Amino acid sequence: MARPIDPTVRAAPRWRHVPSWRAMALAVVFALGASPSAFAGTPGAGTVRIVEHEGRYVLEVDGAPFRVKGVGSGGRALDTLAAHGGNAFRTWEVPADLADARALLDEAQAHGLKVAMGLRMVPGRQGFDYGDAAAVARQQARLRDQVLALRDHPALLMWVAGNELNLENDDPVVWNAIDAVARMIHGIDPDHPVMTTLAGFDAALIGEIKQRAPTLDLLGIQLYGDIDGFDARLLAAGWDGPYIVTEWGPTGHWESPLTAWGAPIEDDASRKAALIEARYARNIAPDTGRGLGSFAFLWGDKQERTPTWYGLLLSDGSTTPSVDALHYLWNGTWPEQRSPGISPILIDGLGALDSVSLPPGGAATARVESTDANGDPLDYRWYVLAESQATTVGGDPEQVPARIDVDLSQPAPGTARFTAPAVEGAYRLFVEVRDGTGRAAYANLPFRVTAGTAPGGSTPTP
């Protein structure tokens, strides 16, 4: 995931999609009045095509329509993903050991899942020079070896060449490299489409991709809080071809409200689930003409500003309300066993938007409300972390902030009394609520410790 370079999409004249060789061949077939199968022959195991007719696109796997109901994942808890109705996942790179890559595909196949396999192309922001022909050739040779090793696996859905290569990048030559990779893949694997993914988009970016990478079969679009209305904005920017939403989910840390000291305010698990349900219903489900489905972010957990911001799972594998929401969106019914619900945390009656400040070593009381639809007993786990100082973008690695030892007691379910750290600074209070069945909810609240703060107050005393 990453911060879009420009969430504002400028209007542009509608562009007539420049088709790849596959799309041009299909256009000839349709012009002659033939069916897609006349071009494809009898699809074999693992044959994936994007079929277009009268401006509508359908992803087909072995001749049958396939709408992506997926997540981004490194291969964790695939049995759980399948049990909730997911049918695919995307990755960001091929494991260094190709045996591990094959094992991942084997496991996906065993659970009836398809894989959009990521092919890592080093971003320019990490120092790669796409004007260095020798370096680009070495990278493409590595990708070619990966494609040759995995192209025949029946779990393979498509190739994802690079990820958010537009992020903090102004050199359009990167799209020439993308096109070269797409042409290479089409030459050795004609049975799987090729895409790249974008962190946000604008008309200028779409124009560069149209001109420099016409061989791509589709685009991956990655948006979070600014997802509303994106399909119309994408069309206005000039892309009328097929796409998949390759990352989406909660409101991003870069687009969330901030405390007075600049800490991003994270939604609680129940609020995120509600946003996921609404954003899918408004923006992903309705477009069955160009949109081929989506991959929600992230089937797992990771540190990105907080350890809980983007994960659909907690670190111990517990599923969250967002998984329940995806289950509903994919199946039309809620799971029988639901995750707990949770409210935002309050400290001494104040919420995150109040920019809570505590005196060093001061006593405070935190409360959260949690319910369980199945009536399961709930276990509350509270802890404090230092506030992250990371400034990375694009999902680049971050360290989990240090856990802070504080005196903490739980006089009642959902209530924690704790002593603020003695050292001034920015911190974050977390709570995780588990129901004993592998399901959980969570919330956190950033607070600061600063001298001169009155006990129970959000503003330092004069």
C-alpha cells in the first residue's frame, strides 16, 4: 500500500483504449462474428483471458467467467481465506527460492484459489535507474526466469509487473520497462494477462502508460479513503480498458485526521469493517463492465504506522470484523460466527480527536465498549507502544515501535487504569479483544505525555 502521488484526477478527453496484441486479435474475432472461444480454441488448464465485447470486459479462467474476490497476501491462512469465500490473492514478489513459489501455488490450488503473482521491479525511489539499460536487462532476465518456472501452474491467474512504480517517480521511462516486461511475458506465456499497479492516478500518468506500455492487458488501481467515484475519475483520466482494484481497505494513514502533534488517528476495527462494506458496495461491486474485481489489503498483519492499521488479521491469526464484512460482500450472507464489535477508546472521557495529553506518571482511565453477537466471553488485552516515527512510503519496511512498560490494571471488562510513562513524548494505547474462537477486534488511541498537563485534561496548563 502507498500514498497516492496525486489523489486529484484531472479531467481529460476520453481515450480510446490502445489494445494489446491479445485484445486486437479478439477484436478481429468479434468483427468476423465469431465467439471468443473461436480465438482461444479449447482452453486448457490454467488458461486465463480477458474477453471484450462491445466495451465490456470479462476475465475468463478455462473459459468460465471469473470475478476476483481476493486479498493481498503472502500466503498466510489460505484455508481461512477460502472458507470465507475468497477465490484469489495477489503477491508482490516471487520468493527467492522458486521451490517456495511453487509450494505457494500448490497450496493455493489445494484450497481452490488463484494467484496474481507479483514480479518485483525495483522502484526508482529505492535507487534503481530505469535509464541504465544494463540494469534493466538484468532485472528483466530475473523476471523471465521466474515466469518460465511458474507459467504452467494451474493456480496462476495473472502476472503483476511492478507495484506502484509511479510513487515518488517523475521519470516516464519506467513505463517502457513495464512494456518490455509485458512483451516478454506474452512471448513465453500467452495464457496469462499482465498488469501493473498504480498508487493513485491522474491524466498525465494514464497518458504516459497508454503511450509507453500499450502491451499491458489491464491496470491495477490502488486507492483507500479516496476510492469513492474512482471509476468515473479513471475514465475521465483516459483509461477505458479493464482494471482490478489491487489494493483498497481502510482509510490510509496519510489521509486520516491528526492529533495536535501530528499523530494519525486510526479507525477502530468495527469502523473499518463498516467502511469496507460501504466502499465495496459503492465503488467495486457496481462496475461489471470494466472492473474485474478486487484484492483487499492485507490478508495478514504488518507494521505500517501501527501494527494494526492495514491487517485483516491480527499477529496471532485472529480474524477481525473486516473479514466478516468481506465474507458478506463475497457471499451475500454474514458468517455464522462473528468477530466482536468494538467502540473507539476514550481516555478520561476524551477521544483521539481531543488530542489527549497526560502528565508524566499521571494516572488515567481508559474505556472501550465491546460486544459479541454470539455471546462469547471476551478477553481484553491492553498495551502501550511508543508512537511510530516512520516516514516511509509505499509499504516500505518499518520497525514495530517499542512496547512501553506501564502500571496497568483492569478493574472491569473494557476498563483499564494505567500510569502514563514518566518520559515525555508521543505514545499510543492499544486494546485487542478476543472471543476465544480465533476472532478479535481492536482499537487504539494516540496520546502524549507532557509536563504541565493537568490530570485528566487534554490541554497543558498555562
